[in-house]
Amino acid sequence: MTKRLLFVCLAAFMIFTAACSNNNNGGEAKPSDGASSPNAAAEGETEKPVEKVTFSYFNGVAAAKDTNSNETTIGKMLEDQTGVNFKIEHLVGDLNTKIGTMIASNAYPDVMIPDAAIDKILDAGAFIALDELIEQYGPNIKRVYGPYFNQMKAADGKIYFLPFSNTVGEYIPDPNINQGAFWVQRRVLKEAGYPKIKTLDEYMDLIKNFVEKHKDEELTGLVSLTHDWRFFATSNPPNHLAGYPNDGNVIVDMTTFDAKTYAADDNTKRWLQKLNEINAAGLFDKASFVDNYDQYLAKLTSHKVVGFFDYGWQFSNAQNALKDAAKQDPTQDDFVYFPLPVTFDGQKDQYLDPPGFVKNRGMGITVSAKDPARIIQYLDNLLTDENQILQKWGIKGETYEVDDKGRMYRTAEQIAKIDEAFNEKFGFKYYSWNWPLYGNGSSLPDGNSVAPGLQPEVFQMSLTDADKEILGKYGVKTYSEMFAAPDDRPWYPSWGIPKEQGSEQQIWETKKDEITKKYFPKLVLSKPADFEKVWTEYTDAFGKLDTAAYEKWTTEEVKKLIEAAK
């Protein structure tokens, strides 16, 4: 039987299953409206077509246009399989304000990703437990998430949401940089003769020299993202600059496995003092502390921003827009950003994530959901090999091909047409993430990568001549080769260790965020002569927190995860 026939059979099965779905709002299951008898065919009855339904879905992390999933090619195909459409709403404004309004009114979308506000949603009892639904309707969910179920359970032993970082099959590393890096416009490196930038001072000097030589362009040397929960893009760099990966609020010693906070240590002081220095030199965008996320992205596409620190996934909308422009006009490639593995003193970097499982983010079904059973069936249907291929690769003959050895690839024409506009219309923008899926680094049973960008054949084909040229200048074929390989960290990431709302650890993090958001702007924007005074004020305020207890708890949790991995 061919894969195409299997796919058709699967679609027919899911339509039938959806027609027989149950309504389960925490009470007893009952047949969904429009469902036909499972024995209808045997009884000679005419089977009713599955009734179409639209569910609401709030995405608190991604920046995209609001849409109906069935307005995309992928979403329409999935609707044809299941009869289900999702009206997708994306965050505008402040996340905590949006979530607070939902909680106060006790009115929620059917499904949601509350992202950094997930503890508030869980504490409010807004998510329903998924265990019985998964047992009854989720064979694919059990297959894909089964190895992680123990890590996904809340304190009461139940599962309330489905994370996105689960690895299925053999792990395949990412040749691109979708995690942290210090980024700079390619034209800066070109003009400087493609220097190997390793230290923070070298990076800042590179920017300073370029801005001074191009005064007529009114350039911004450096911006920093601080909006709402994304403040970590400004508070995380000291950790990376010291040679550690993104473990959240702590640095975990690789010998003792003790977790120590760094928000008020010498690494953070050194980072903020450097920002203070470049601000005094007129190189830092002061609006960084008041701009929202959309304003930040707009500045990155303006051609005026020379450099910044961020995570590739977080500014991908801006980077993709710059790349699309460069496809139309190769001279625009100068403004595409290039990642650099910058550390304080050139020590070994750890920007690349090791394999891990993020347990405290994901999608849940809310207490307001009209038909949880129908929703869980839709989510389960996503987790077939065929639909993971649809979500990530698309349609054979249109967005990918398969060679005579079974290797999936994309032609140059296919790669060229998959720009940001195509991603939106086809649905890649809405379906490649933020749903139950085979997580990053996953592979299919035949060895193909689930993510096209991680497939070596696709990555090399996706590179433009300008990409190959600048990579060649640094003696590499992939961006990740610019960075050190990640060390194994069985606990990674520690920021993914669940913390109950109202717990001492959660309260510590909330207060710490309040203090850093209050003092970081003062530290960066103060006169250099006043920096030490403001730093003392900051550390005095920080010293009132019970940081020792937070570090002790985190260390214990890290060591539990190390033991569990043995």
C-alpha cells in the first residue's frame, strides 16, 4: 500500500472518528452533535457527514496575523480530515494583562498557549486534565509523549498540557542558529575583512568602528529586547557570555552541579557596565526599555540596527523578511544578520542547546472548551507521520520531493517560493510550531528529518550564494559550525523545571523580575560615574530576596534529573 493510500485511509478514519467524538467537559462523555451510529453501515443506515466546527485558539507567544486555520492550505487539509477549524488569535500587548482578563472573567478560548503565564492559568484551574481524553482518544499522543509522561504530570499526578520539545526518533542537530547569539549585519563583517569575533570587547569595537565610518546613515549601534516576558533577551546574555547555555535564572556548575543565580553577580555587572559604556558613547538605543516587541522587530528590518543579542526563533520574522528582500535583490543581503559566538574573554561558548525537554510550556484545553474530545482527536491526528510531514514539509511535488533512495529534499524553485508570504498562505507559519508535534531534532522512521531545515540536503540547497560566501570566509558550511558543540546536560533546561504558582521559587522569580526590570534601565542609562552607586542600590534590593533557598531548591531538582537520566 502506498503512503498516499495510507494517508487517504487515515483521513477517512479520522473523519469517521471525529463524527463519533464525545463531549467531555469534565463530566461524563456524551455523543457529539451530528455524530452517527458506529454501526450505521452495518445497519444499512446512511452515515451523516461529519459536522464542521470552529474552535478558538489563543497563542500567547508567536507574532503573526490572526486567521482561521482553514484559510491555510495545511489547515484546510486538516479540516477535510477532521471537520475542525481553529480561529487563531495572537497576542497583542501585554501577556499578563491578557491572561489576567481571561482569569478575572473565567472566559477562555477553547485551546491556548499561555507561554510564560502558564503558571497563572494552571493556578486558576483554567486547563482541564487530559489523562482520560488521551487514554480514550489519543493513541498517537501516547506514542509520541509516552516517554515524557512522568515529566509532564503536575503535582496532583495529572497532565494539563502538551509541550513542544519532545524528541521522536534519532536526534538530528540543527545546522542553523535558532537559539542565542550576538548578531551583526553582514556588511559589517564584510567591510572589516571577515574578522573572527570571539570576545564582547571585539564585538562592541566592531560595531563602534562601523557606526563611526557611516555617520551619514544615522545608525543604531545596538538594541536590546525588554518587552514584557521577553526581558530575558536582555538579562540572559551574562550567562552566555560566561560560557553557559540558557538554563534560565541559574548557571549550573558542570562538576558539582550546584545551581547559582547570576542576576547580581560579576557577570551581570560586567555586561551592564558594557551597555552603560556604549550608551554613553551614543551607540545604544535608549528606546530599548520602552519599545514593544513589534517595534523591536520593525527596527531590525529598518537597516539601521547594526547589532544585538537575541534568540534566532524570537526575531525570525524580522530575519525572514530581510532574507526575502535579499532573494529579490542580492544587494539587500548586506542587511541580513549573522550570528557570532561571543563570550567575555573568548572562552568556549555554549549557545547551542543540548537535547532537552521543556516541561513548563505547551498547549492546553480550557474549561471553556465546547468539545474537548473533538479537540484531542484533532491534536492526536496531527501526530501521525503523514501529518507531521504535511505540517513541516508540505505536499509532495509542490513543496518537497523524494529521491530514489527515499530522501526528502526541496528543489531550488521550491525553496525560492517558500518566503514569508507563502509560509502564511500555505500554513507553515501557523503549523510548524505551537501545536503537539515531533519536536526539534526529531526524525522519521525512514531517517528523514521531520524539520526540513535540519535535513542536510535542504539546508545546503536553501543557502544563497551570499550565504555560502560568508560561511566560506569563516571556513564552515553551516552556521552551527561557528559555535562549540553543546556539552551533555541531562537536566537541561533548568528553566523548564515546573514551579507551582505561589511557591517560594515562583515568588522569588516574580520579585527578581520586578527588581531587574526596575534597575537594569537605570544601570544602562545612568552616567558612567554613577554606575557603581546604582549597582549598589540594585544589589541591596536584590539581597533582600531569599536567593539561597532558590538556589538550594534548583540544585536539588537538577540533581534529581541527573539521577533519573542514569
